[in-house]
Amino acid sequence: MYNEISYAFKKAFKEGRPALLSYTVAGDDTKRNSLEILKTLSLQVDICELGFAHNTPIADGGAIQDSSNRAIKNGIKINDVFKIVEDFKKTKNSKPIILMGYYNMIYQYGESKFLNSCKKSGVNGLIVVDLPWPENKSFSKKCKIKKINFVQLISPTTTIKRLKNIIKDSHGMLYYISMLSTTGGKLKLSPKTILKNYKKVKTFCGDKNCIIGFGITTKSIKMFKNTDGVVVGSEICKEISRSISKRQKIVTNVDKLVKKLRKQIV
């Protein structure tokens, strides 16, 4: 199977750098702008994470909540998210797309219907924040049948026994949460300590890629050059908010920010 996500990691590795992943909320600040932001991000990043706006998030910090609130006010629905993905995938420089959200939205939509829509629109992977292992085993298998990468989450408190089981059931990409916090929080640990914990996890990963997220900014990203991949979300969402409040061009400012991020890890 041709796997766009695996290819993105291989390409970054050949270039001697970690894969760069972005996170934005679908429909922020409008459906049209959301697509334009994805298109400009895809010129710099290797993989795009796209979030489902949610009114009661458990892991999202203030910046992402602001993005979600704008998208919800603009009437974003699940089918709109799939349409954004579908339109993005038709563009020349499109990158792998990982949808990120909460299980109750998938449950209400219907698992089979949701996965069929993912497949049809071109979604490459899924991160379901509130569906941990082993509760996710059944859904993860359904994703595998559809050739959609279900991304397992690992935290600093994950035990070695649990870690081995999660890696065993993972599809090829894992997400290491750098600290116990919501997204966008200041790093509670030094980058050195986070990297030490990450490397411990990596010893068990074999040939599976492990990205790192939560608290990654333009200031801290260069500290994580020796990882498989880094995710930046809250800083991009903050830039969108700032551009809106200052009535500046959102897409242009996001492009400038992501170029800065990429320079730090090349």
C-alpha cells in the first residue's frame, strides 16, 4: 500500500530533519480561508493536522479553543470538514491530512459512515483524543481495513508495559505528548528532559515513527530537531487570531510563521 504519511517521514529523514506537522481547525476563520491556509501550509509542512471544532474540548488550550469557537460560529459541520479535505486534496501541492477530534462526534455521525467519508475525501490518518488504548482497539482495526492510519497517543506517564501494547497495536505513527497539559501551554519540563523521555519511548518504537507535540513554538522547536516529527498548532492558531484582530492578511502571516518554523529545523 502506498502510504502518504510514511512517504512524508522518509522524505524528511532523507533531508536530515524531523517532519514538520501543522495543526489548524477546519473552518477557521471561514471555510474558504481554512482551505487557503491549508494550501499555504502545504508548501512548508510535511503533514497537515486538521481539527474538528468542538464546543467542549478536553485537551485544547485557549488558542485552539478560540479557533474552534470561530469555526462553530461560522456554522462548520462534519460534512464541511470532509469537503475542505476533498478540495485540498485536489490541489497541486497537497500533503497528507490527519483529522484530529473527539470520539463523540464520530459516534454521533456513525463510525462506518465517518470512515467511508474519510476514505472518500482523502483523509490519511485520525487522532481521536479521548479514545485511548485499549478502548480504541475495535475502531483502530476498522481504520486499518480502510487504510487510514489511526494514531495512538503516548504520554509521559505511560508505563512501559502499556507503551509496548500501544506500539504493538499502532499502525505506523505514534504521537508523544510532551507534557501533562492542554495544548499550547508553556513547557513545564526542560526540552532536555522532554527529549530524554521521548528517546526512552523511541527505543520501543522499532520502525514506527513517533512525533512530539504540545508546547512546541518557534522558540523551542529547534530543541526537537532529533525527533521523527514535531507538531505546531497553538502558535499557528494564535497567529490566525492575531491577524484577525489586526485586520491583516491571515494566509500571508501564517505563511511567514511556518517558514520561520521550518528554518529552525532544516
